[in-house]
Amino acid sequence: MDMLESILPTQLQSVYRYLPLDKIYEFRLRAGKPVVVCLGGRNLFLTSGGLTTESNNAIMVSRTDLDTIVHKASNYSIYAINDQLREGYITIHGGVRIGIAGTVVTKDDKVTTIKDIHSLNIRIPHEVRNCSYPILPYVFGDKAPYSTLIISPPGAGKTTLLRDLAWQVCDKFNLKNVLVLDERGEIASNQLGENQLDVGGTTDVITGGTKLYGFSNGIRSMRPDVIITDEVATPSDIEMIRLATKSGVVVFASVHAGNIDEIRTKPYWSELVRDQIFDRYVVLTVRDKAGDIAGVFDKNLKLMAL
């Protein structure tokens, strides 16, 4: 029994092992509501007989079930994972991330924890070797990679793509100093000093630190040629990328957006386009598999490939 199966309620365990787990990206559990499974971009209901488009006879979970999942995921020590809980998620063995919705508890305008949990989003990572292969001719030059921004809506496989890019950079293109900034533990899923997911043989991983910490300390201490990081969002994140690229470090990063036009107009990102911080922009779309490409653009946002 794997880690995820072991924390699920009994009624989910009985069907879990018969599901096409290699194609499932999310389990959405809501108290008193049908369980929804994201399979290849489609949202389906989970029944004792498998997946269906109809909610009739769908398995439902209770608040007690959700609390039990969280307690099992924390190894029955909520205090031990409260730093993650404050951020609205828990990461468990294998890179599985459990997003949490409930009542946010604050003190002095700072989040201290989450209670009264009523929804969980269990996100399952996948290793899809060579899923980045279609973009390699565009993001790798003759001597070095190009700094590249992956633009992706939720569920389009951006983390899976970044994970494979890390492997390609190390093992296929023989770059020796690659640093993964794994803020939420989803890219490499490092547990007790060991990566659970393959990000290449010459990759260093900083897990759990902010991007501000990762960029500022990682560049000084690890001297990377390439930095790979997920879900860049804040002005501070963007400024760190600007400083890294000006220092000669190649950056692979991702951002939540639906298309290239959002990058042209999104606050702060438009400055990076104007200043040509990234050499390539890769837009993903939600289809049947991770890393489906909607377009590759150069630093001037000129279309290079579909």
C-alpha cells in the first residue's frame, strides 16, 4: 500500500488501486459532496465501480474523513506540519500535495493555522520522461539553455514539464550545476535528503524555502548554471529572476496564465517582457497529457512554433 492509499478513507481505498493512476492528476474531496477525479483534463465522479460522468452513486466523504486524512498525512502531528498548513497545503511522500480549504486562523494579521477543514485537493505528480522533448530545440541553444518561462493554466502539466527539463539539462545536455528551488516540494519531492522524483543526477534541491531565500542564498552557495522553479507569482519572485539572469544564470520558471496575451498585460510580467529577461516563452494547454504545447515564442513574443 503506497502512502497516498494509506491515508485515504476505507471507501476510497477499495477502489483506488483499480484506477488509472498514471493518468489521474487530482482527487477533489469535499465534505458531504461527491468525490471528483481529474483524469487527463476531465473531471469525473468516483463510484465504487470506477469513474463516471454522472454523480449518481458517487462516493462521498465526511468532515471526519477529511480530518483523518490530514492527521494521517501529518503522521498524527499537526504541529510538525503547521508551517505548510499555514500556506494551505501539505506535501507527503512521493511529491503528493494536499491543498486545504477551511477556516483561516490569524493572529496579529498573520495566518497561524487552518481549522474546520471542508475541502481537500490531492494533487498527484507524474514523471513523464521526454515530455519536454518537443520544446528542446527551442529552449536549448548550441552552448547553453535559454531562460524560459512556462505559461500554463492549472492542470496542464507545467510542474511535470519542469521536472523533465531538469532531467534533460543534467543527463542529456551534461550541465553539472543545476539548482531546483522546490518551494512546495512538488518538483523533486525531497524526503529526508532523498529525491523521490527524478530531476537528474547533477541537480541540487532546496526544499521549502521561499524563492527569495532560494535565489539569494542558492546563487551564492551553490553557484548554479541553471535554476528551475515553479509557480512564480510575486514582485519579489520576479525581481529575483531579473537579478539571477543578469548574473548569467539561466532560469526555467512557470506562471499561471491562460495564454501569451496575459503575459503582455499582467502586472510586473509585462516589465520582464519589455526588458527581455526571458529568451523563450512556452504556452501549455489542457489536453490528454502533460506538456501539450500551444505555442513557443521568442523574447519578443514572436511565434516560433505551434
